[in-house]
Amino acid sequence: MSARAWRWGNRLLPWLLPLTVLAAWQGAASIGWLPQRILPAPDAVLRAAATLVQSGELWQHLAISSWRAAVGLVIGGSLGLVLGLLTGVSRVAERVLDSSLQMLRNVPHLALIPLVILWFGIDEGAKLFLVALGTFFPIYLNTYHGIRSVDPALIEMARNYGLRGPQLFIDVLLPGALPSILVGLRFALGLMWLTLIVAETISASSGIGYLATNAREFLQTDIVVVAIVLYALLGKLADLAARGLEAWWLGWHPAQQRRAQVSR
């Protein structure tokens, strides 16, 4: 097999399982093994999606959900990054903050939904609070772990070369922690959509989750599946964006260079 054929096969391989499942799904629905009310055929789902696109309803709900996800991620991710850096660098900050944050981390954030509704109602604040809370801890933990995992010998060598304070942080600690921080970002992106799905199906009057809940009440299974597929696509796009950031920011890292060579 030529190198070009191997590369194309390697690129197409991840699509093999989804396409097989899609073909089996369409076949089972066509011969009547899957009733429409349980799981509509893929072509019925596509028609429902096309109708929502033409009416503009899908774009409206998509824009609202994307805004909630982005704002919640910025709030929770920023706080997680700042506190993770602070507790990673400062032993005093670790003793003051980390124990309390670890205790809060063990409380499932989705279990707070009834309390959050009492605090914020079903307005935007409730969804943003939950998404921010869900994305905070992955970034906080991985930032803290990344700072503390930087090789002490590397830090000592940098100090011997005269690096101190902010310069040591920018040139040594932050680059050393960056791979772990980006892993935390990928986890946070997954939790971001998971949290938003639950929040929008329970306490929302707009968004993709609301679209699915409203369709369920009218037994519109095809629209429910459209919402599920849309969430899956958004999650995949978010993961691809995180991988793109890894390739961009970690081009100097040996592991990233090996990964790039393998994918060629």
C-alpha cells in the first residue's frame, strides 16, 4: 500500500463506524424494525432538520445555546485558570483555598439545579451559573496539577540562569503546565455541553435543550433526535477546536511533534 493510500485510509477510518451505524439505522427503519415513534429514520430526521433550518427556528435556538455555553465557559474557565495558577504557585494560597475547593468539587453540580432555580429562577443566570460551575473544576485541577508537575530540576536550572518571579513563571512554569491546562480545557468543553443540555431541558424557554423538551411533549421524535445530533456535533466541534489549540500552542512539545509526524 502506498503512503498516500495509507494516509487516506487513516483519515477515513474514524468515519467507518458512524457510517455503518447510520446505514444499519436506515435499513432497520425502512423495513419496519424501528417504529417512527421510537426512533425515526435518518432521512426523516434530515427532513425535520431542514424544516427547522428553513423556518429559522434552529438557528435561533443554536445561537442562544452557543452564547450560554461560551459565556459560562469564559466565566468558569477564567476563574479555574486564575485559582489553579494561584494555588499551584503559592503554598499559602493552596492551604487557604484548595481544601475548600476540593470539598465543593465532590458535590455534583447538577444536583444544585433545584437550589439554583430558587436563586436565579429560569433566567439566563441559572444556566450560566451551572455551566460556569461545571467548567471551573476541570480547568482548576489540571492547571494546579500542571504547575506542580513542572520538573523541579528545570526550575532550578532556570533560577541558576537568573530567572526569577514573573519571568520564571512566563518562561518556565506556564509552558510546562500548558499541556495539562489544555487537557483540562477538553474535559471542561465536554462538561460544558453536558451541563447545558440538562439545564436547558429543566429550566429554559429557549435553546436546543428546550427545543428537545418541547418536541417531546408533542411526540415529535424526529426533532428530539435533531437536537441530540446537534449537541453531538457541537461537542465534536469543541473538541476539534481544543485539539487545534494544542497543535498551535504546543508545537514545540515533543509529544505534539511525534503526534504530528504519525499523522503525516
